[in-house]
Amino acid sequence: MPDNIKELVILISKALVDNPDSVKVNEMLSEQSIIFELKVDPSDLGKVIGKSGRTAHAMRTLLESACGKLKKRCILEILE
């Protein structure tokens, strides 16, 4: 199931950026949470974060909804 969620993060991110080939997602699993680290091209960082962080917040909301059945906390970290 986490692989499906990782694919969701990749799919959404690639749709937002100008350089979809530079999108990389790393996942780290622990007992209580799954952390997804999203790395994009520096020129696309603003597109992923959005105005006042709205796009990033929306992505995190979708991620939390998708992780609901796993009974784990899902965290999206956008790396610079």
C-alpha cells in the first residue's frame, strides 16, 4: 500500500512541475509513520509549495486521506 501512496505523490508532483523528470520521492517507514521526502528541481519548488503553501497543504491533506486505512501518520516533506 505505501507504494501506491508513493505513486500518488509522484503523479501529483509531476503534474504540477515544468521538469517532471527531476521529481524524486523517498519514503521512510517507522512503526507509527511514513515520511515521504519530495525533491523537485529548484525552479519548480514554488509550484509545488504554491501561494501561501496552499498546494503543499492540499497535497498533505490528500496524503493523509490516502493513509487513513494504514493506521499510520503520513508526512510529506518538501526538500530544497
